[in-house]
Amino acid sequence: MALSQASKVFKSSKFISWKSTGRLQQTLAGCIERTGKTLHCGKVSTVKLWPELAGKGRYFDFRSNVIHASIHFAEESPLCTTLCKDGVKVRTVEHLLAALEGMGVDNCRIEIMNSDPEDYDAEVPIFDGSASEWVEAIERVGLEVARDQCGNSCEKMAAYLNKPVQIWKNDSFVAAFPSPVIHITYGIHFPQVPAIDCQWFSSAAFDSSYFIKHLSSARTFCIYEEVEKMRNAGLIKGGGLQNAIVCSARKGWMNPPLRFHDEPCRHKVLDLIGDLSLFARSGSQGLPVAHIMTYKGGHAAHAELVRQLIC
């Protein structure tokens, strides 16, 4: 895609300016198939990742229903990110999307098949609670330059922030500030759980090698004393010590060792990358080039930041 053509697709707004990354859009070099148990419904689903043409971006295909991995289809749901279109839902997409964004898979068709043919809501398998399963599979199959129907490659665009954006709710916030590079600073605070307490993670290095080494294997976490309440609400039916790190307010970590001393905070960054990937369009980079700062954030706050950026 020539720069003049790209500028017609990626129009700047009051918050962002689109610029070339100097790289070409990529896709998978082959198909990936993985089957596993889902976190919230507790059933088994199979996901196939297919190579896709340049400019097509990332999208889900469930029973021939296509839902683009876009903020326009994100809806608020407890403990996960859900995409919904025409009554069809795909839940818990954040770890898979983080892996695709972090590994540079710009164009991909994500086919989901449920074990229950009567179930018309889909959910991505949780595996060990991190993005490791997806990252390892992507490393094995490899990437290649994506080409459109005419065989042409397309440049990869990125959104640069022009002015600050801030979202507050009580004592939590998500903010983004202009920066020449992607910089993420994330803080969490669980004063009722001494083993977690207050943690901060900050980095300005977000290439694929850094993502693999420092973020992709960080697992989701939960508070043991809240498990029964979540299950009574119809959540985490497939949750267990094999797919999350569990911490008790009184007894500490119930399934050590941790992969990082600040694994809960790093997992929040992983979630953030997956949620911010919903900013991507037509094979562009999802992560905006900005300094993103979050304290006590979550999926809803991450999504609201993306919505503000597209205003």
C-alpha cells in the first residue's frame, strides 16, 4: 500500500496521527490449531489461526459469523474481554489477541469451534492462564509478509498520540501521554492480600523478543476468598490451580512458584496489550505509540481508553 493510499484509510484525529512503522504487514506462515478448556463456561473449544491477506486485519469466525477484533464490537463483561456482533459472542479473547499483537501477526482469521453444537457463544481456551501456548505455536509456524489479492505487500501503520487522554474512576485511572516510543507503566494494589499488595511494572521495550521473555508467560491470578462468589455468579467454571495463580489473603500463594516476582502486575500488562490491540484496523499496529499509565485498571478501563482515542 503506497503512503498516499494508506493516508486515505488511516485518517488522523484530534488525538492521533497515523505514521508508517517502516515495516510491512505480516501474517502466519501456516495454520495453527489448539484445543483446550475455557475459563468461564468450563467447556472445550478448538481455535484455528489461519493466514490472512494484507489489509484484512484480525477477526473471529464462529459458525460463519465474522466479528472483527475491533473496539466497535467490545462489550463490558466481568473478568474478560468479550466481542459481540448480531447477538453472537466470543469471550476471553485478550490473551490470544495479546499474543498476536506482541508477535506481530497483523492479519489473521481466527476460527472457533465449540464442542457443544447447541452453544452459540464462543470462548477462547485459557490453557495455563497466560499467552505462552499461543506464542510458542506462533514461533513454531513462523511469520511471512502478508500480501493482498493482487500480490502486493502493505506497509504497517501506527497511531502516534498527539495530546494527553485521561480516564478516572474513583482511585483508579488509565491515561496516555505523547511519547516517541511505546512506554507502559502499570500499577496494581490489593491491600487485603499481603502477598500481592502494591506492585508496579514499567517498560519502554515492546518488540516481540521482549514480549516473549517478560510478559507472555505471566498468568492470570485470583484471590482465593473470592472464588466462591465468582462461581456463584456463573464465572470461572473452568478455573483451577492449573490455569491461574491463586493467592489467599491469609495463607499467601497456593500454587507457587511464581514465574516473576511481580507476575500479577505483568499479567495486567498482558491484558492491556490484548485490549489495546482492539485499536488496530486493516492490519495496522494496535498499540498506540504513547506512554500509557494505568493504576488499578481492568478490561473496561482499557476499552474506554481505546474508545477515547478513536474520537
